[in-house]
Amino acid sequence: MEPDQRPTTAPRRRGGAPVVVALPRHLRRDDIPGLCERLLAAVERSGASRIDCDVGGLSDVDVVAVEAVARLELAARRAGARLRLRRAPRGLVGLLAWLGLRDVLVIEVERQAEQREQVGGVEEGRDPGDPVA
């Protein structure tokens, strides 16, 4: 075989349903390597191009949570996939932004309306006789 005729392998076709990974409620730093290994194995089995990481159940938003998310994102990229955070708590989104990681990750924020917030699309009615404020 001539040097310019090296065998090539076709890139693996990616797609299909996303792999879903949920972080445990009580995340420890020791859990992170196992999570990454499971993520890589699931992507390899499924050929998925996206991993949905549910972080809504985390009891503590701290540096361990940020490390887990960052390492899972790196593992996903190495596997040719992208990580999307689902149900991200406001504190985690803020911490990721503060550390400069907000623009690197795909974050889907789902949160409940607080007591003083109005749910989107709901307008408070007013009596036509009330003065305009």
C-alpha cells in the first residue's frame, strides 16, 4: 500500500434520541468519574449526538456540581455529542455564568414562578373605574 492510500474509517453517524443522565441528589466528587464513564458508554451504544443532563434534583449547588457539569461536557464533546442541562437551578446557572462557563454550555432553565412573579401570559384584570397608574 502506498503512503497516500491509507485506509480510512467512515465517521460514525450520530443522531437519534438523546441520552438522558440525571445527577444524583447528593453529588460527591468521587461520583464524577463514574458519571463520565456511564455517559461515554451510553453515547457509544446509542450513537446519540445530544445528552440531556437533568440537574434539577441537586441538593447542593457548589463547586462539585460545576466540576461535574464541566467534566460531563468535556466527555460528551470527546464522544462527538453535546450536553444540554435540563431543569438547571438558578444558583447553578449563576455560578456557571460567574465562572465564564455559561456560554460554553447549553442550558434549559425550567423553574416555577415565585409568589410575587406572574406566570407568563397571565395579565391581571382591572376595573374600568380604577384610575390609571
